[in-house]
Amino acid sequence: MKRQKRNRLTRAHSRGHHAGTIGRSSEDCPFSKLDFREEWMCGWREARTEIASGYTF
């Protein structure tokens, strides 16, 4: 049975979260389409907020 691919927006969010955890800038977003860029930025902001509140990865 084939494994189903994850939703592309979910993947953009998780990639943004990862970028935020390793300290990349928000300017490094690889997406140009608005929907994917918004999800990437949301994940990035989430990670930066977690770091600011003391969460360590």
C-alpha cells in the first residue's frame, strides 16, 4: 500500500518551524506563492516564540 503524502501547506509550516529553530532569518523563506509563504512564516514565528519563552530543542 502506498503512503500518502502530507499536505503541502502542512509541509511548508513544518519547514518554517524547522528554519526558526535553527535560527534562520524570516527573509530566507523559499516560497513565493502567498499561501505557502504565510504557512512558512506562521511556523517560523511559532518556533521563534517557543525559543523566546525558554523552550530548548
